[in-house]
Amino acid sequence: MLDATFDAWRMLSGEIDAARGDDWQWIQEILALPAHTRYIKAAGDEAMVCSAAMCETWPGRWHDLLRARVQDVIDALVSHEREIRAMDPGMFARMPSPSLCDRVRKRHDPTRTTLGMTVQELAR
């Protein structure tokens, strides 16, 4: 499950300005994780930052701040994975589903070669 989450973030992080649909659901689920473990500290403004980024018509300040907030959660997951598994295993039930991670990863995968796939994904 962590691998799928990390793969999705690897693809999405460089294109967070183009987030839409499943991307926003994935981001919101990641930003909700600090509430379910003592090992990930929330900045406290995640919901506001996500909402502002979703409303931002031209990517800029809020998308950059959102990228930083998500990166902080991902970094904490990497740093404290063992402790979380031992002390707060229920947090992993709150992780984005592998199918959601796969949709996000595929949408931002630079190896897609056909324009048809790109157009279909943009239409979603």
C-alpha cells in the first residue's frame, strides 16, 4: 500500500498544478492521515490550503504550499513507517486505496504514448 502511495506521489508531485478529479481525492486522503497517528504532525492548515488550491484558477502560491504539505506527510510516512505500523496500525486503513493510487499514477505517467489516452484522461 505504501509503494502505491509513493508511486502516485512521485508522478503527481511534479504536476500538482494540473490536479483534478481523483488527484484531489488522493491529496485529501493523504492530508487526513496526521489525524490518525501521533507520528505525523499536521501543520493545521491543510484543509484550508487544499481548498484554496482547488479554487485557484492559475497555479501558484496555494499549489506550492499544498505540494509542501503533502510532501511533509509523505516524508513522515517514510521516516516513521516502523513506528506507525507498531503503534498506530489503524492509520494504514486510512491510506488511499491502491486503485485510487493507480489511477493517479497512470494519469500523470509521462510514459503514456498515445494522444487518445491523454485526451480520455483529461476528459475525466
